[in-house]
Amino acid sequence: MAGRIRSIALAGVASAMVVGGIDGASAGAFGIREQSTQAQGEAFAGAAAGSGGVSSMFWNPAAVTMRLGWVTEQNLTFIGLSGRITPQAGTNPVFLPLGGSSDIGQGAVLPSGATSYQLSDRVWIGIQTGAPFGLVTKPRNVWAGEVYGRSNRIFTLAFNPVIGFKVNEWLSVAAGPNIEYFRLTLRQAVPLPINPAALPSSFLKGDSWGVGFTAGALVTPWEGTAFGIGYRSSVHHDIEGSIGVPLLALAPLGGQVTANLNTPEKLSVGLTQAVSPVARVSLGFEWDNWTRLGTIGIVSKTRGVPVSFLPLNYKDGFTYSIGGEYDWSPALTLRAGVAYEESPIDFSNRSVRLPDNDRVNVSVGASYRWSEKLTLNVAYSHLFLDKARILSGVGRDYNVQNIAFAGVADGSADLVSVGFRYVFGEPAAAAPAPVIRKF
């Protein structure tokens, strides 16, 4: 038994080690939702109710109890972001001739995984790993908005071990710590009285480890119905890093710095309902409390005084989704779904670093049962982002020496995900609750 528990932990760590390649954001602000190939096929509808298989632990840790025995799922998602910022009249006339951003999107690969192990007929343990947040935007080095952003990178890595308990035939609960690493690097041009096409860059970078928790409940009142609710807490990060500036005259603004950042908590609700022996419909809702970020102060470690700040001031994010799946044959299940997300970023707080806006997610997917132990998953999504107006300068949160920038951002994203589920050995014991999902 101890050997199997160690194997579960190693499976989670192994999938997380690959996360070093993550960069990209496909949910509101710099959130990342792509934690399950299976759930992506339904635009993440019903993820909190288990539509994502064991990987639904990201939304609801009580999903750890949905599979008998020892099960692992591993997912790999390619996120292809595309976006451009076009400057408009109103931009400072000195910078306007520098032109647009070119494509600020960067392709990224996102690994994620989840493993569950049934200790008894009522107790499960598991671990979910992945990246809940991430971002890379990189315009041309010389462009009209360079004083507000030249490159922006956020990287995270989270480990979420959980323990689940099946209270009775229709109720399961679970909880566990969420251990999270956070790192960011931001660069922008320093406005000096020289040629704007030759401005040097400053940078802000830092990292931190933090701990939060996840908790959830899963209700299966009768065969064919599952309702789940899950919660991921905010994680507090005491970020330590540095600011780099190019000139000796600006040296007092540089050096070692600290900053406090609280990631948004997430509440997920999901429902899956069988409408026939071979078809199911799922609904989903997610709330992300991005208002927690506010304005982040950057404080000098040596002098203890603020030297800069990040005026994020995001709003809450909301996502609504509907999807379905159909068993074409005993071996093949097809999926489709659509979601609408209200972004926490709008005209009042939008910047060139992250020109996000409301989006529609249209997804399709499939599962193929290769054998009794191995199931293969695939999904494709296209994100339609609304055009986004940007205004920085006098009277705005983002204001660098009253240099005005006005522009319009236009973007989209294509996401391709592949994954598998593997069942080790035989189930440990029969569970008292009905098994409602074929895949």
C-alpha cells in the first residue's frame, strides 16, 4: 500500500515537471482553464460534476471518488494565441509612427494531470497538478505602446493532494492543500528624451511559493445525475524579486523589491444529466474573484518605501457553459460544447500587457476506449474574443509620464488537447454510489 501511495505522488510530480514549458492564458485575465482534455470537449460544462473525469479534481476535488481503484489521467494542450494591437488617433504623436504591436500571441504547451487511488469502499486519495495561471504576450520591441509593455510573462505550477470521503450512497466530499509556485517577468521601454525607436527597457521580475486549499462536494442522487460544487481558495504570495533600470540616474527605483499578490479564488458549479442510455447533457458555472488583485504595490527591500505599482484593478469573472456527449458505440464517445465568459478586464482596466475581453468558446472532442484499461481523449476549441479598446495615459490607471496611447486589440485562440486515462489493476472494492459515466 505504501508503495502505491508513493506511486500516486510520483505520478503527480512527473506530470508537473513538464510544466516548465507552460506559457499562455486562455481564460479570463491570466487564468488557465485547460486542465482536462475530456472536459474541454464540452467547453468545460459540468466539469465540477465530473465531466472531466479524474481531472475534474481541478474544479471539484470530490471528483476523486468517481472512479474505482487506481486511475491516472494525463493531458497535454497546445494553446495557440493570436492578437494584435493597432494604435489609433489620440496616441502621443511622437510614438504613433512606430506602428502596431504585430502578433503579441505566443504558442504554448500546457501539461496537466490527476491521479486517484481508492483506499477503501469510502476513502480515496489523489493529486492534481497543473498551472492555474499563465501568460505570455510579446509585441515588437519597438512599437507605439512600448512604454506600457514590451514583454510580459507569468508562470505558475500547482500541486493539489486531496483526500475524498464517500459519506453515503449519494454524497461525496473532499479537500486538500493547494501548493502553488508563481513567477512573473515584465518589461517595458523607459521614456527618455531620445529617439523613441531606441529606448532602453526596464524590467520587474520575482517569484514566490504560497499555499491555499481546495474543497468540494459531489451529489449523485440517482443513476444518471451528478451535481458538484468546488472551491479553490485564494493563494497569498509574498513575491521577492528585483527591478532593473538602464540609467544610473534611475538607480534609486531599482534593486531588490517585494510585492504582495493574492490570486483569485474560484467557485465552480456543475450538473450532468443523462437524457438517454447513450447521451448526457452538462451545465457549468464558474466565478473567479479577480477583484482580489487590486493595485499591487512594489516596495524596495532596502528602503522599505514604494518604488512602483501594478494597477490591475480587475473585476470578477463569470463563465457559463453547456455541453453534451453521445456514445456513438461502446468504444467511442463524441462531445461538443459552448461557453461564454465575462472577462474581468474591460475598458476601465485594460492595458497593452493583457488586452483581454469577453469571449465565446466553441469546443468538440472525443474519447476512444482502446482497452478496458486505456482510454484516449482528444479535444479542439476555438475562442472568439471581442475587439477591445485600450486607452492609457492621463487620467487612466496605466499612466507613464502622461504619454497617451489609444488602440484596438483583436485576437482569437485555437486549442488542441490530447490525453489518456489508464486504470491500474482491478478496483479495490465496490463503491456504494452508482457509477454514472461510461467514460
